[in-house]
Amino acid sequence: MATLTTKTGQVVDRSILESLLRRRLFYFPAFEVYGGVSGLYDYGPPGCALQANIIDLWRKHFILEEDMLEVDTTMLTPHEVLKTSGHVDKFADWMCKDPKTGEIFRADHLVEEVLEARLRGDKEARGQQVQVDEEKEAKKKKKAKDTKAVKLDDAVVAEYEEVLAQIDNYDGEGLAELIKKYDIRNPRTDGPVLPPVAFNLMFQTSIGPSSNMPGYLRPETAQGQFLSFQKLLDFNQQQMPFASASIGKSFRNEISPRSGLLRVREFLMAEIEHFVDPEGGKKHPRFHEVQDEVLSLLSRDVQLSGSTQTEDMTIGKAVSTGLVDNETLGYFLARIQMFLLKIGVDRSKLRFRQHMLNEMAHYAADCWDAELLTSYGWIECVGCADRSAYDLTVHKNKTGAPLVVRETRAEPLKVEEWQIDIDKKKFGPRFKKDGKTVEAAIEALSQDLREKLALDLEKDGKIEIDVEGVGSGKVELDKDLIKIEKRTRIEHVREYTPNVIEPSFGIGRILYSLLEHSYWSRPEDEARGVLSFPPAVAPTKVLLVPLSNHESFRPLCQRLSMKLRRAGIASKVDDSSASIGKRYARNDELGTPFGITVDFQSVKDNTFTLRDRDTTKQVRASEEEILQAIKSLVDGEETWEDVRKRLPEFTGQELD
Amino acid sequence: MATLTTKTGQVVDRSILESLLRRRLFYFPAFEVYGGVSGLYDYGPPGCALQANIIDLWRKHFILEEDMLEVDTTMLTPHEVLKTSGHVDKFADWMCKDPKTGEIFRADHLVEEVLEARLRGDKEARGQQVQVDEEKEAKKKKKAKDTKAVKLDDAVVAEYEEVLAQIDNYDGEGLAELIKKYDIRNPRTDGPVLPPVAFNLMFQTSIGPSSNMPGYLRPETAQGQFLSFQKLLDFNQQQMPFASASIGKSFRNEISPRSGLLRVREFLMAEIEHFVDPEGGKKHPRFHEVQDEVLSLLSRDVQLSGSTQTEDMTIGKAVSTGLVDNETLGYFLARIQMFLLKIGVDRSKLRFRQHMLNEMAHYAADCWDAELLTSYGWIECVGCADRSAYDLTVHKNKTGAPLVVRETRAEPLKVEEWQIDIDKKKFGPRFKKDGKTVEAAIEALSQDLREKLALDLEKDGKIEIDVEGVGSGKVELDKDLIKIEKRTRIEHVREYTPNVIEPSFGIGRILYSLLEHSYWSRPEDEARGVLSFPPAVAPTKVLLVPLSNHESFRPLCQRLSMKLRRAGIASKVDDSSASIGKRYARNDELGTPFGITVDFQSVKDNTFTLRDRDTTKQVRASEEEILQAIKSLVDGEETWEDVRKRLPEFTGQELD
């Protein structure tokens, strides 16, 4: 991989950026005075404002622009809901325990760490230079035994490299085999580890005073939206398609979080669930508006061939060639890109990667991730999946709730189908409280299965069907209870379960990537970092800098503050005793795009200088002109270049 | 209590309002298709927008206006933090179990329910009319045995009434006595209940893969702010006073939640921690700006006298007479009122109630609640407490972190004091990992105690001090380890722990109260409800209503939508086939303040009618004039009366 550079071509040094972010209180480890808890971070004022501004733009770009129905649903979630959604059984990572020390490792990370160490040892033994990932190295210095310079067979090296390339694809059994085959041990003590066991990543708790209602903190906001589907459809006056959206925290009990904000236990998500009719090719009425947007795509086929070469392509072409499954999915990919660019993501560090077939949930039709390039590599920041009808179907089957759309047909439809009649009188007494569940399971039987069951019922006088959660999971039904017949039905109303296209944004990951993409330092002084946020997301838009503590500056600063506040523009006064240059340098690190200097000239004639963060150029004009220029810069109606051309340049002031 | 009425003098009927809120999807029970979980609610689109607008105004009114430092801290909180803050030991309610049925009751609610039932039975027996709280009655019909008409002695009636009046003041022992004395039983089965036990109201979970890091979901956002104090003070360049603020969810595992949004298990809070120097009377530099604000105050003394009569008083007078403890507390009370009125709270249903001494935490200096009158009675919606230096002190003592302010003295100070010297060489090896804790405990010893300990050390050659969490909780220190001497010190730097004034807002409670305060129905048709939100908080500001589905209206609606969106004004188009009157009625229930009708005249001459929700009056003018009027109405620069006077009235259209 090529060295990662800033917009200005400087090499990205993560440790310098991290020290800036800490110093300026963008974010920091939570509970630090208590020693901290890994995977938990707090946002200080600039991080908090940056996050709020990203969310505000997100809301405007998606919810307002597309009339989405925003909901705010509960984080605490009862067991049953997440059992149905599959999270109780499948939302897990594999962990290994060292029985002697009690240490717990995430199995894939352990394999990775050990094999990488061996490959490094091999390189050393061969006298090659070892590429050092500083963070990893620093950790190892503290904890692990030194890498041993041991030469490996070429074949072993190739094997290790292949394993590492697809480490994400191993399940528990696969990881257990690797650990056995390669004798993977605790790198700290060299002691053996137990075989991997599944560790569910949801935080568990108990709702209410007795412990009989287990619950979890939600792992995604999506389920709350699915459960409200029927209500939202009503609210939308039965009109399809429509989207719901939700912004809120979700939780993931990571085994051993690392990589700062990129892998945390509590995180802000913004998720859209776009409900669409599965028939008619999932067209989107506004697709033509985005069809010329060029995306950098990394397709499944290219990845299969072992390459990571992206291809630039209009989304129109990607959909028409079938690379992207349908217009609705394509529409959202384009809109996601437009959003990311709007908040300041570097276009050259953005790609859309298609999921491999084994990465996708079995029900998904297609899935693309918007990935951002950071010093940690390419990071998934937005997932955009076609979840098909999976979630609505499982909840409908479990609860019997009508999570469907009913649409009057223009022309009635004749349907030949296998129908099942239930003898309600006998059914109730027979199944009692399980009745609804059994009925839902019968309702959910496919036509093919019904045909087969009809024959069995005819032959044996009884059939057996699967009903999860009732008795042994199998329920016997005899001729007295049900009847299965092929009949013709005239369908006036079409009933269908919508498919769901889900763009899902990890706000913390986007925020961190944006920090990396925005960072550079003044070529004349490396210690002077700058965060070049676009004005719309910058935590503070304007810094007000009085030349000194002189009394006469105060009313001017107050008046400017008040006028900016009325215009809805966030500003700060820095009247500390540091030099003007120092004060501006501090605010370059905070990403404040504009500065107004208040000096003795200002007191005399009410003119002010306006400074641009990125160029450090200044103009000077009347109060009214300066405020108007700021408003138009913040609203994105003018660029600094526009302003600089029309207002007189100012060069008089020494800034350092 | 007088009957609760709407702004228009109608009697508030909660069941009608609740049905409206459900129908219009303001909020609804979470997980309803799974049977729901009590105390958990989801917000639908209008509720979500209302909440977002309240938060937006809150942020402008408090954070931006006062340059507060906003932080976003973690909900998951390790045990140790909440142990120190006192929540692990004291954040509990008392619960009683029926050993036979397994039912669990909140002890005070149980006593209340049973005694109230007996008082009702007494009234019935005396042939008096029983005042019926419909909700309670409905519940009882389902669950409880019928009230028995049994006459009680007059003395018993008086006793019951006294108990009920102060039911909030009983602790576990007190409740146990009541249950025994009055033979309180399970009202459903008449079976006995066990004595009350404390139930901690925090949701517990486990952080990380091993179960050795217990944690909780935070019960308030405050602790995260306290722990960041040092960082925030640095960020603020050591300037005092300053405030931090945080908006986020907190959790409370209620034993048996009831009263809808007023008592829930997961709720949005907005909390301010204003850090102030305890010396100098806690003056506030902007107090003069608010001193003439008149508040309706219910003082501690009046409550003690058995009355609930409020007194209207300027906050200036309340502070100068000492009724409100200090300027900073008074400043925030006034600002809280201004905020509540701004979002549309009914001034006649707002009061500030001072906490009784036994209601306050032992460390609090003073505490006032902003209470809003609803159909459930007066509800605490904002608490405003002076938490003194309690929280910073306990965290400092526990961790040794310097959660203090250090200020250079204008003139050095001579201090006579007892100093303790520690022999670091012996201290480390003696206490090992506990060293820091023991040292912090020594540091925290008061001057009085030091004097006594100096004598003991002199006499016995050793002393014993309390150190929580180390060994048995007692640590012995001998002459070799420490020395205690009275010395004179010249203090150039003053070090102090700031006091904290904490305005804490329950957003859900405010939102629900606001819904009640905003609701009324058209006098000519009771079924037509209206929610009269101020434009600033209304979920949608403008409804666009084309006269019919006619093609020619569509481009006009689209253009108006786009122009409103650009102006940052949320609008909706309703082009359903319902009559104009029905569409407006629907949006009166959603609280949409303005409506634009698009008709054939609009197509011809680009004029539109603008309708006001509250008066249903309309004006007609050009597109530009209408849009300008809406902008100025939403920004609060003009009232409808202003607009109506300057634009031509329109009466032509039939709305029903």
C-alpha cells in the first residue's frame, strides 16, 4: 500500500494528529480518572459540535430532502425481539481463553497477531526490512515477548499470507482448526489457549424488578423501525415506497476494542430503512437526478480475482449493467457519496466495495460499503444493504402482526393456490396460549410445502410442522384440525411484504475518518496543525480576536457575537493574552474556518479584518460587509476566493 | 384541586388527547407487536420532530447563549464510578413481593393504592360521592377486587389522609411499619406481602468478555461531566465560572412504571453543570438581565404550613430576601422559566417548588423544581439544585485526580495548618497498589482530624484512618511512615473545589406536559382537536394543500416545497383525496401552524391563501409575500395578528 498522505501531500503521522485531537478535546477515553474503559470514548466540545453538525447535515440531506419518517426508538430491547431477528443466535465473535492467565482473546485477532509475528520473524531471519505498524509495535513492546527471528519455509509463508488475507471468513470451527494446525498460543506467555467459543456481542441486562425479563442494549436501530412498520405505513397514508430513519446510539460488547473511535462499544448510528415493493425491479423515481454521479467501485468479481483495483463509473451505468442490483440501491449509493463529500471527505479516499457472497447475510440481495481510507486502512463507514423482506417476515411470522402492504388491484387477479382451513373450535382448546404462534407458522407455509403436506395429510391423516418455541419445536396436526385444498381465489387486494434497502451510517467512524482527511500542517512549521473542515461542519465558524485586552474592544466583540448568534452562526471570542498568531494557531487546530480581528482601527471606523484559515489571507471591510461575507461563506454561496476578489486585501498585521 | 382546563377553558379529557397522540403517532408503546414493555416508548415522526425542535431551542437558549461547553459522554458506566457517586448504595426504591403469586409492588405505591381504596370504601359507606380517577379505575376494574364499602372511624380516615399526604417521605423502615400497622395486602388476592427491600434502579450489565467488569447504564448524564471537569477547565483556559452541558439518554429501572411518558425506563435528559467559586456568594455576572422576571414560587415554609399557595415574585426579590439561596441559582431559575415559556408552556400551569429539607441530598445547599401542571397533577420537569462541591470531592478523594481550580492569589496568603509528610520510600513498599488510595485518603483528612491525629500519633506512635476499599477499610500508619506538624505556609496559589449548580431537564416530561398545555378542541366540534404549538417547536411549520389532484398544482407545490426547504422551514404536502377541511383538521392535530392552499387562482396569478391554525382565518397574497410572512412568523418576528392586518383577508373558500 502506498504511503497515506494529506490533501497537501504530507505523510499522515497518526500520533501527531492524535495528540492534537486530545489537546483540543475532540474526544478522549471515558472514565480516564478511573483508569478508563477500553472501547468507550467521550466527546469534548469541538467533537460534540462536529458530531452535531454532521448529524444536522445528515438530517437535511436525507430526512428533509426525501420526506423520510424519523422515529426515535428504544435502546433497551426485550430478548424475544432479538431472538427473532437472529441476533441472539448469530451476533457473536469467537473468543479464546488462556486457562492459566484467564486472558481472553478475540480468536481471529489472536491468529492474526501470532502469524504476523512469525512472518516478521521470518523477514528478520532473511535479513529483510520489517515494515512497522507503530501502534501495534508499541503495544507489543509493552506486552509481548520479542519477535523471534526464525526463518520459515516459503510454502509456510505463502500459507500464512493466504490465511491472513481471508481471516474475516473463518467461523469458529475454522479458527479452531487454524489454532490447532499452527499451534497458536498466548503471545505473552506462550501458554496454550482453549478452543474458540462464541461470545454474543450484545450487552445483556434485566428489565424490571424480577429477573424474568431479560433484555439487551440494541445492536442496531433497525429493529425498532421494522417493528413500527405498520404504524408508519398508516401515518404515510398507505403510500409506498417510503423510508423511516433513526439517529441514535447502539451497542456492541467488543471482546478487545482497539483502533480508537473505529471500534467502540457504544456508538452513534444513523440508519435509513427504505421500504419498497419487491415487484417492478425496485425502480426509484428520483434515480435520474443522480445517474451521472461517478463512483469509485470495487466489485465482487475484481476482489475474487485478488485485486483491489477500483473502477470509476457513473451510477447510471453501474445499475444498467447489473453491477449494482437495482435503482433504489444505486440511488442511495450516489446520495451517500454526495453526503460524504459535502461534509468534507476526501474523494480520493472514498470507495464503494461490494460484499463478497460469504460476507452477506443469506437473505441479502446485494450489499455495498462506503469505505474511507485512513491510517488504519480502508474502513467501512456506511453499509448499504438490500435486506430483502427478511426482517419484516420473521417478525410477522413470530407475532402474527400484519407487517405487510395491502394494495387494491387495478384488475382482480385469479390465483390457484393451496389453502389451509383451521378448525378454530378445536384449535384453541388444543394449543391454548401457543395457538397464535402455531397459526402464524401454518400461515407462513409455502405453496410447495402445502402441496406436499396436502398429500401427506391425505395419506397419513396427520402431518407435522416446525413451530419454533412451541413444545419440542414440532407440532402434529391431524385431519380434524386442518384441511388443505387447492382452490381458485379472486384477489382484489394485493398483499406483499416490502423489501428493505438499508443505508446505515457509523457516525463515529465517519467523524474519525473526516478528522484524518481534514488534517494537514503548515509547510513552514510542522507543529502547526490545521483541520480544514468545510464551514458547514466546523465546530465554530468564526473566531473573534481582539488585538489586546483593551477596554474599547469589548463592546465591539459583544456586538459581533450577538449579530452572529442572531444569524445562527457559532462564534467564540478569544480574549486571552496570547499573541494573535498563537490564538489563530489554536483555532486552526480546532478547524475554525474564519477569524475576525478587532483592532484600534475597528474602534475608529468600524472596519474589521477577516482571515481565512486555509490560506491565512485576510481582507478588510466594514462590519456589514464582513458579516455578510461570513454568512455567504457559511451558507456555501461563496468561496473564500470569491470573497477575496471582491473585498480589499489586508496585509498590515503581524500574526506571530 | 380545581378542574384542569385548556387555554380555551375547556375541561381536559386525557383519554381524548391520548387517542389523538396515538392516532397521529406522536409516541406509542415500544415493541407493541410483541406485547409491549411497560415504561418504554417510541416516538413517531411528529413526536420525534417536536423533541428535536425542543432540543434545538434548548441548545440555542442555554449552550450557545451562554457559551457552555457541550460534551457527549458514555452511557455505559463502570461500577466504581457509580459506587463513588453514591448511586450503587442509594439510588433505589422499596419493593414488596407477594411470596405466593410472585407479584412485585413498589412499596409506596402499594400503600397508596390500598389506603386510597379503603378511603373510597369509607366514602361509599357514608353515601358520599366518590371522585373517580378514570385511569386508575379502569386498571382496578381489570385487576383488583371491588372496593368494599366499609365505614372507617373518623380518626382512621384522618390518619390515612396524613400518611397519603407525605407518602414520599417514608423510607424502607417507615414503609414496613405502615404495611404492618395497616395490614396492607396484595389488593388482587388479599394475600400478605413480604417486608419491603431496596431495589437498585440502575440497569446492570457486564462490560467486556469476562464478567469481571460490572457496569450500569447511567442514571444521569452528570457524572460524565464531573469526571471531565479538569479537561474542560483546561479547554476553557482556566477561566471560572463556566458550565458544561450534555444532552443524552439516561436510564432508570422503574419497579412498575405508569403515567405514560412521565415515568419511563429510558429517557432523554438535558443537563447543565455550572461550576462556580463557592466564595463570594455565588454571584452571577448576568443576573441583572433577568432580575425582573416574575416567578410563581412555592417556598419550603409555605409547604411546611400545609399550604400549596404560590407567591408571584421577581427573582431579584427572591434572591435579595434569601428565599432563593444565591444569584447563580436564581439566574438559572429565571432562564428555565424563559425557556419553558418560549417552547409554549402555559404560564398559569408553571410553578417553582422548593425542596423540603428531607427531600434534598444531604450535601445540597438549595433545590427548586420547575413543576408543570398536568392531568396527573403537578409534575417535576426541571430540577435546579445546588449540589455544592459534593461530586467533585468524592471523585477527587477516590481517584486522587486534581478536580480542583488553582488560581494565583493577588496577595499571598499566610496559612497556619496541620501538614502531613509521608515517607515515600517506606510508603510505596508498604501499600503497593493501594498506595495512591491511601495517600488520597490522607490528603482528604480535615484540619480538625489532623490536629487530633497528631496528638494520637505523638501518644501511641501510630494512628488508624479510614480508607474505603483497602483491606478492612482501616489502615494503620505509624511514626515511621508519616509525620503530622503544625506549620505556617505562604499560599501563592489558591486551590478550591468548585460548587455545582445543576439545572436538569427531563425532556420527555416537558414534551408530554407541553402536549397537554397545547391541546384544545374547536368549540363548534369537540372531535376536532388542535395542538397549538408555537411555530418554533411545531413538528411541521407549513402544510401545502393543493385543492385537488389536478396536474397543474404539482409544480407549484414542488416549487413552494423547495423554497421553504431552502429557507430551513419544514413543510409537508398533503395531496390526498380528502377534502381540504379534513386535511387541515388532520394537521391541526399535528400542530402545524400554517397552511398554504394551492388553487386554480394560484395557477393563474401565483397568489396563495395562507391559513392560521389557531384562528382558521386566511389571507391571500403573492407567492413572495406569503413566503416572507411565513419566514417572519416562524422566526417570531411577527404574530399572525400582524400578518392578518397587513395582508388582504380571504374568505372565499369552503373548508369542510
